[in-house]
Amino acid sequence: MAKLTFLGAAGSVTGSKYLVEAAGKRLLVDCGLFQGTQELKDRNWKPLPIDPKTIDYAMLTHAHLDHTGWLPVLVKAGYRGPIFANPATIELSEILLKDSAHLQEEETQHAQHNKSSQHPESQALYTPEDVDPVLRLLKPMPRSGSFDIAPAFRVTSFDAGHILGSSSLELTITENGKKTVVVFSGDVGRYNQPILKDPTTPSSNADVLLCESTYGDREHPGGDPAELLADIVNRVAKRGGSIVIPAFAIGRTQTFMYYLRQLEDQQRIPRLPVYVDSPMALSATDLYLKHREDHDLEFSREESSGKGDPLSVHEFHLARSVEESKSINSVKTPCIIISASGMVTGGRVLHHLAQRLPDPRNAVILGGFQAEGTRGRALQEGAKVLHLFGQTVPVCAEIVEMGQFSAHAGKSELLRWLAALPAPPRQTYLTHGEPAAAQSLQQAIQEKFHWKAAAAKYLDTVDLG
């Protein structure tokens, strides 16, 4: 009997890992890092309930670290099978994993220096040397259409519209002559957003559906994101302040750059210096321009209009080195700083917040989901101070939430995606959401569609047959 175990993203939005066992084979779908509360982060140090050497295959829905960031640990523990992903996801995963390893080393050195680590050994979960063995296992699969992983497993990919390369995956399991179809939504993107195509619902008669529920209990705020962004930029520039945007290097950074360029071209905002303090973001932007198969029609038209790169503002500055990053501290005139990480869990953005939060002329834009236990969530909930680098930093800057920039489908968009399935799944499991969000979406599915739906539980195993 085919079965599925929820090894992550059950009761939380991080650590996506799903183990499928059928026909004597084991397939791991996603292998994400847990982020957020200390309890969640501690799970990264715990071994899987099964030996990684006994897993035969792995495949990825997309490149974000909460779906790929535990791969170096898996491979260190003995996994040697292929890791299947589409070409854009493979290229983005290389960038993200190398950056993750580098940041972990930096944070470990800082923790050892300040004796602030939660782990007595003060060591990184993995190092840059642990990433190369992972990259050697990454194998390309088609961006769309079907692909046979093994006689027991056929996978069909659909564009999820979340970030470049993001996919919803239909897995057809063949066991003892019987077929079982399991659909993994991955992270579902937004409809009618710039750059990427809209999410595509799999044309599957799914027996079992795993659907993300990040925003299962709420809608994104209304309003024109370009108009709102213009208001913030003009307001802060007028009072002589600067804007810090904690943004994921993949997805959010490109969206902000797109809107800033549009507003500059339309002369709706001044041409301020924009500092992108993330070499990874530049590499990711190059990939966004390279992989045109994911672009929507409007972005494709703008690319061919001859007006220049639609993802680059007029006064663009890239901070590659640590020295270039630190030099931004000396900029006292109005500017915009875009830096990772998007939930303020680490990265160079921490230094910019330490510098800019105490000044009430400045603003911080939160442009996406802020998980429980992150500094981003603390800012969102009105924290008066942040603890950064062993210091207490007062939060005097204006904090602006812009959920319009989220890359995750809101509640009604998730229901729209679900409504396009050709037939009701026999069972739906809600994953990748905090408990309130998963429960709210569960109730909405039962009321609207009359489907069997349940919130997935961490480490639970369920029958697929």
C-alpha cells in the first residue's frame, strides 16, 4: 500500500518534506529548512525518522530554502539518489544553497564570538563544502509535461506562478497494476501579477491533494501596489529619510525593482539611488531574464520594447562585497535599500535595520509573509525594539506592510486554484500553513466544495491507496 509521511510543512510554513513510499521505492518531495521559532529551527538538527540512504529519489517544487535548504544535511547523512528539478530551479537552488551555507558560517562565527548560540557546539548546519555534493545530484526534468522518475513514479509539472521555475507536481504512482494520483501544489502564486505567468491548476483527477495554506485565513489587502509604493517613496523622500526593504533575493527583489522602474519611467517618484545589497539577487535577476518561458505576455512585450531592462532602475547600485555593503551606512540622503532576508531572519538586511530603525524619518517595507518567531513578524506586530547583534535597537522608523507584494496566493486565490481541478480529490491535506490558516482553509473547502479536507500533522503517515 502506497503511503505518505509529512516530514515538514505540517503545522508550519517551513521545512517542506514529504516522503512517498510505494512499490518498494521511496521518493522525497522537497527537502526544506525549518525557519522561525527556536522549536522549529531545532528540527533541522534532528535526523529523519528513516535512514536517508534508503531514499531512492528526490524532486523539488521550487528553489526557496524552505523547500531545498536541508538538502546538504540529507546528502551528508548518506542520500545518493538523483534530485530532480526543472532547469530554472536547479540554477536558483545552486545560488540559494551556496548563500545559505555562507550565511550559516558567518552566523556561527558571530555566535562563537558572542557566545550566543543555542547549540553548545556552535557549529553551522552545513558549510559551503557540503553544497557541491548536492549540486552533483541535481538532474533536470521538463518545465512542463510528464517525466518518468522510475517505473512506479511518473511526474507531470504545472507552472505554479510563485517564483521562477516554481511548479505544482502531479505524481502518478503505479503499484500492482493500480494507479494512484497525488498532487503537490507547491507554493501557489498570485493571479494578475507582473513578470510571471498566472498559476496553472493541474488538470488531474487527484486521489490525494496536498495544498499549501500560507494565507488560508486571510486575503491580501486591496489597492494598486504601484500607487501605494509611490506614496511611500514620495513621503519618505520628502522628509529626508531612507527606505529599507527586507526582500527575498528570488522573487520579491525582482518585483520591487520592476515597480520602481515603472514608477521612475512614469515620473511618479524621484530617481533615488537604489542599493541592492545582495549579490545573490543580481544572479537571480539574471536568471529571471534568461528563463523567458516563465514570463507573462506583458513582461515579454516590455522586454522587447527597446526601453532597457525592465528590472533595473536608473540609479542602480549593487553591493557585492562586505565593504560595499558597509559603505551604504554613510549614505545620509534619501535612498532605497533592498536586502535579504525577506523575513529578517538573517543576512545583510540586519545591519541596515540596526542603522536605520532608530530614525523616525526612515521606513521599512514588509512585502510578504512573516513567519511566527521571525524578526519580520515582530516588526509586523508592532515591536518597539529589535535585538540585533547582541544589542537592543529601538524601532522608531515607520513600518509599512505591503501584502500586495506577497508571492503567495491569498485565501480566495487558493480557492480559485482549487476550483479549477477537474474532479474532487478523495482526500485533501493542508500543508505549509500555520494552524489557524490551515484550519480556516479546511473549513472553507468543506463549505464551498464539500470535499474531505484535513490539516496535515507533523510526522503523521497516511495511506494513499
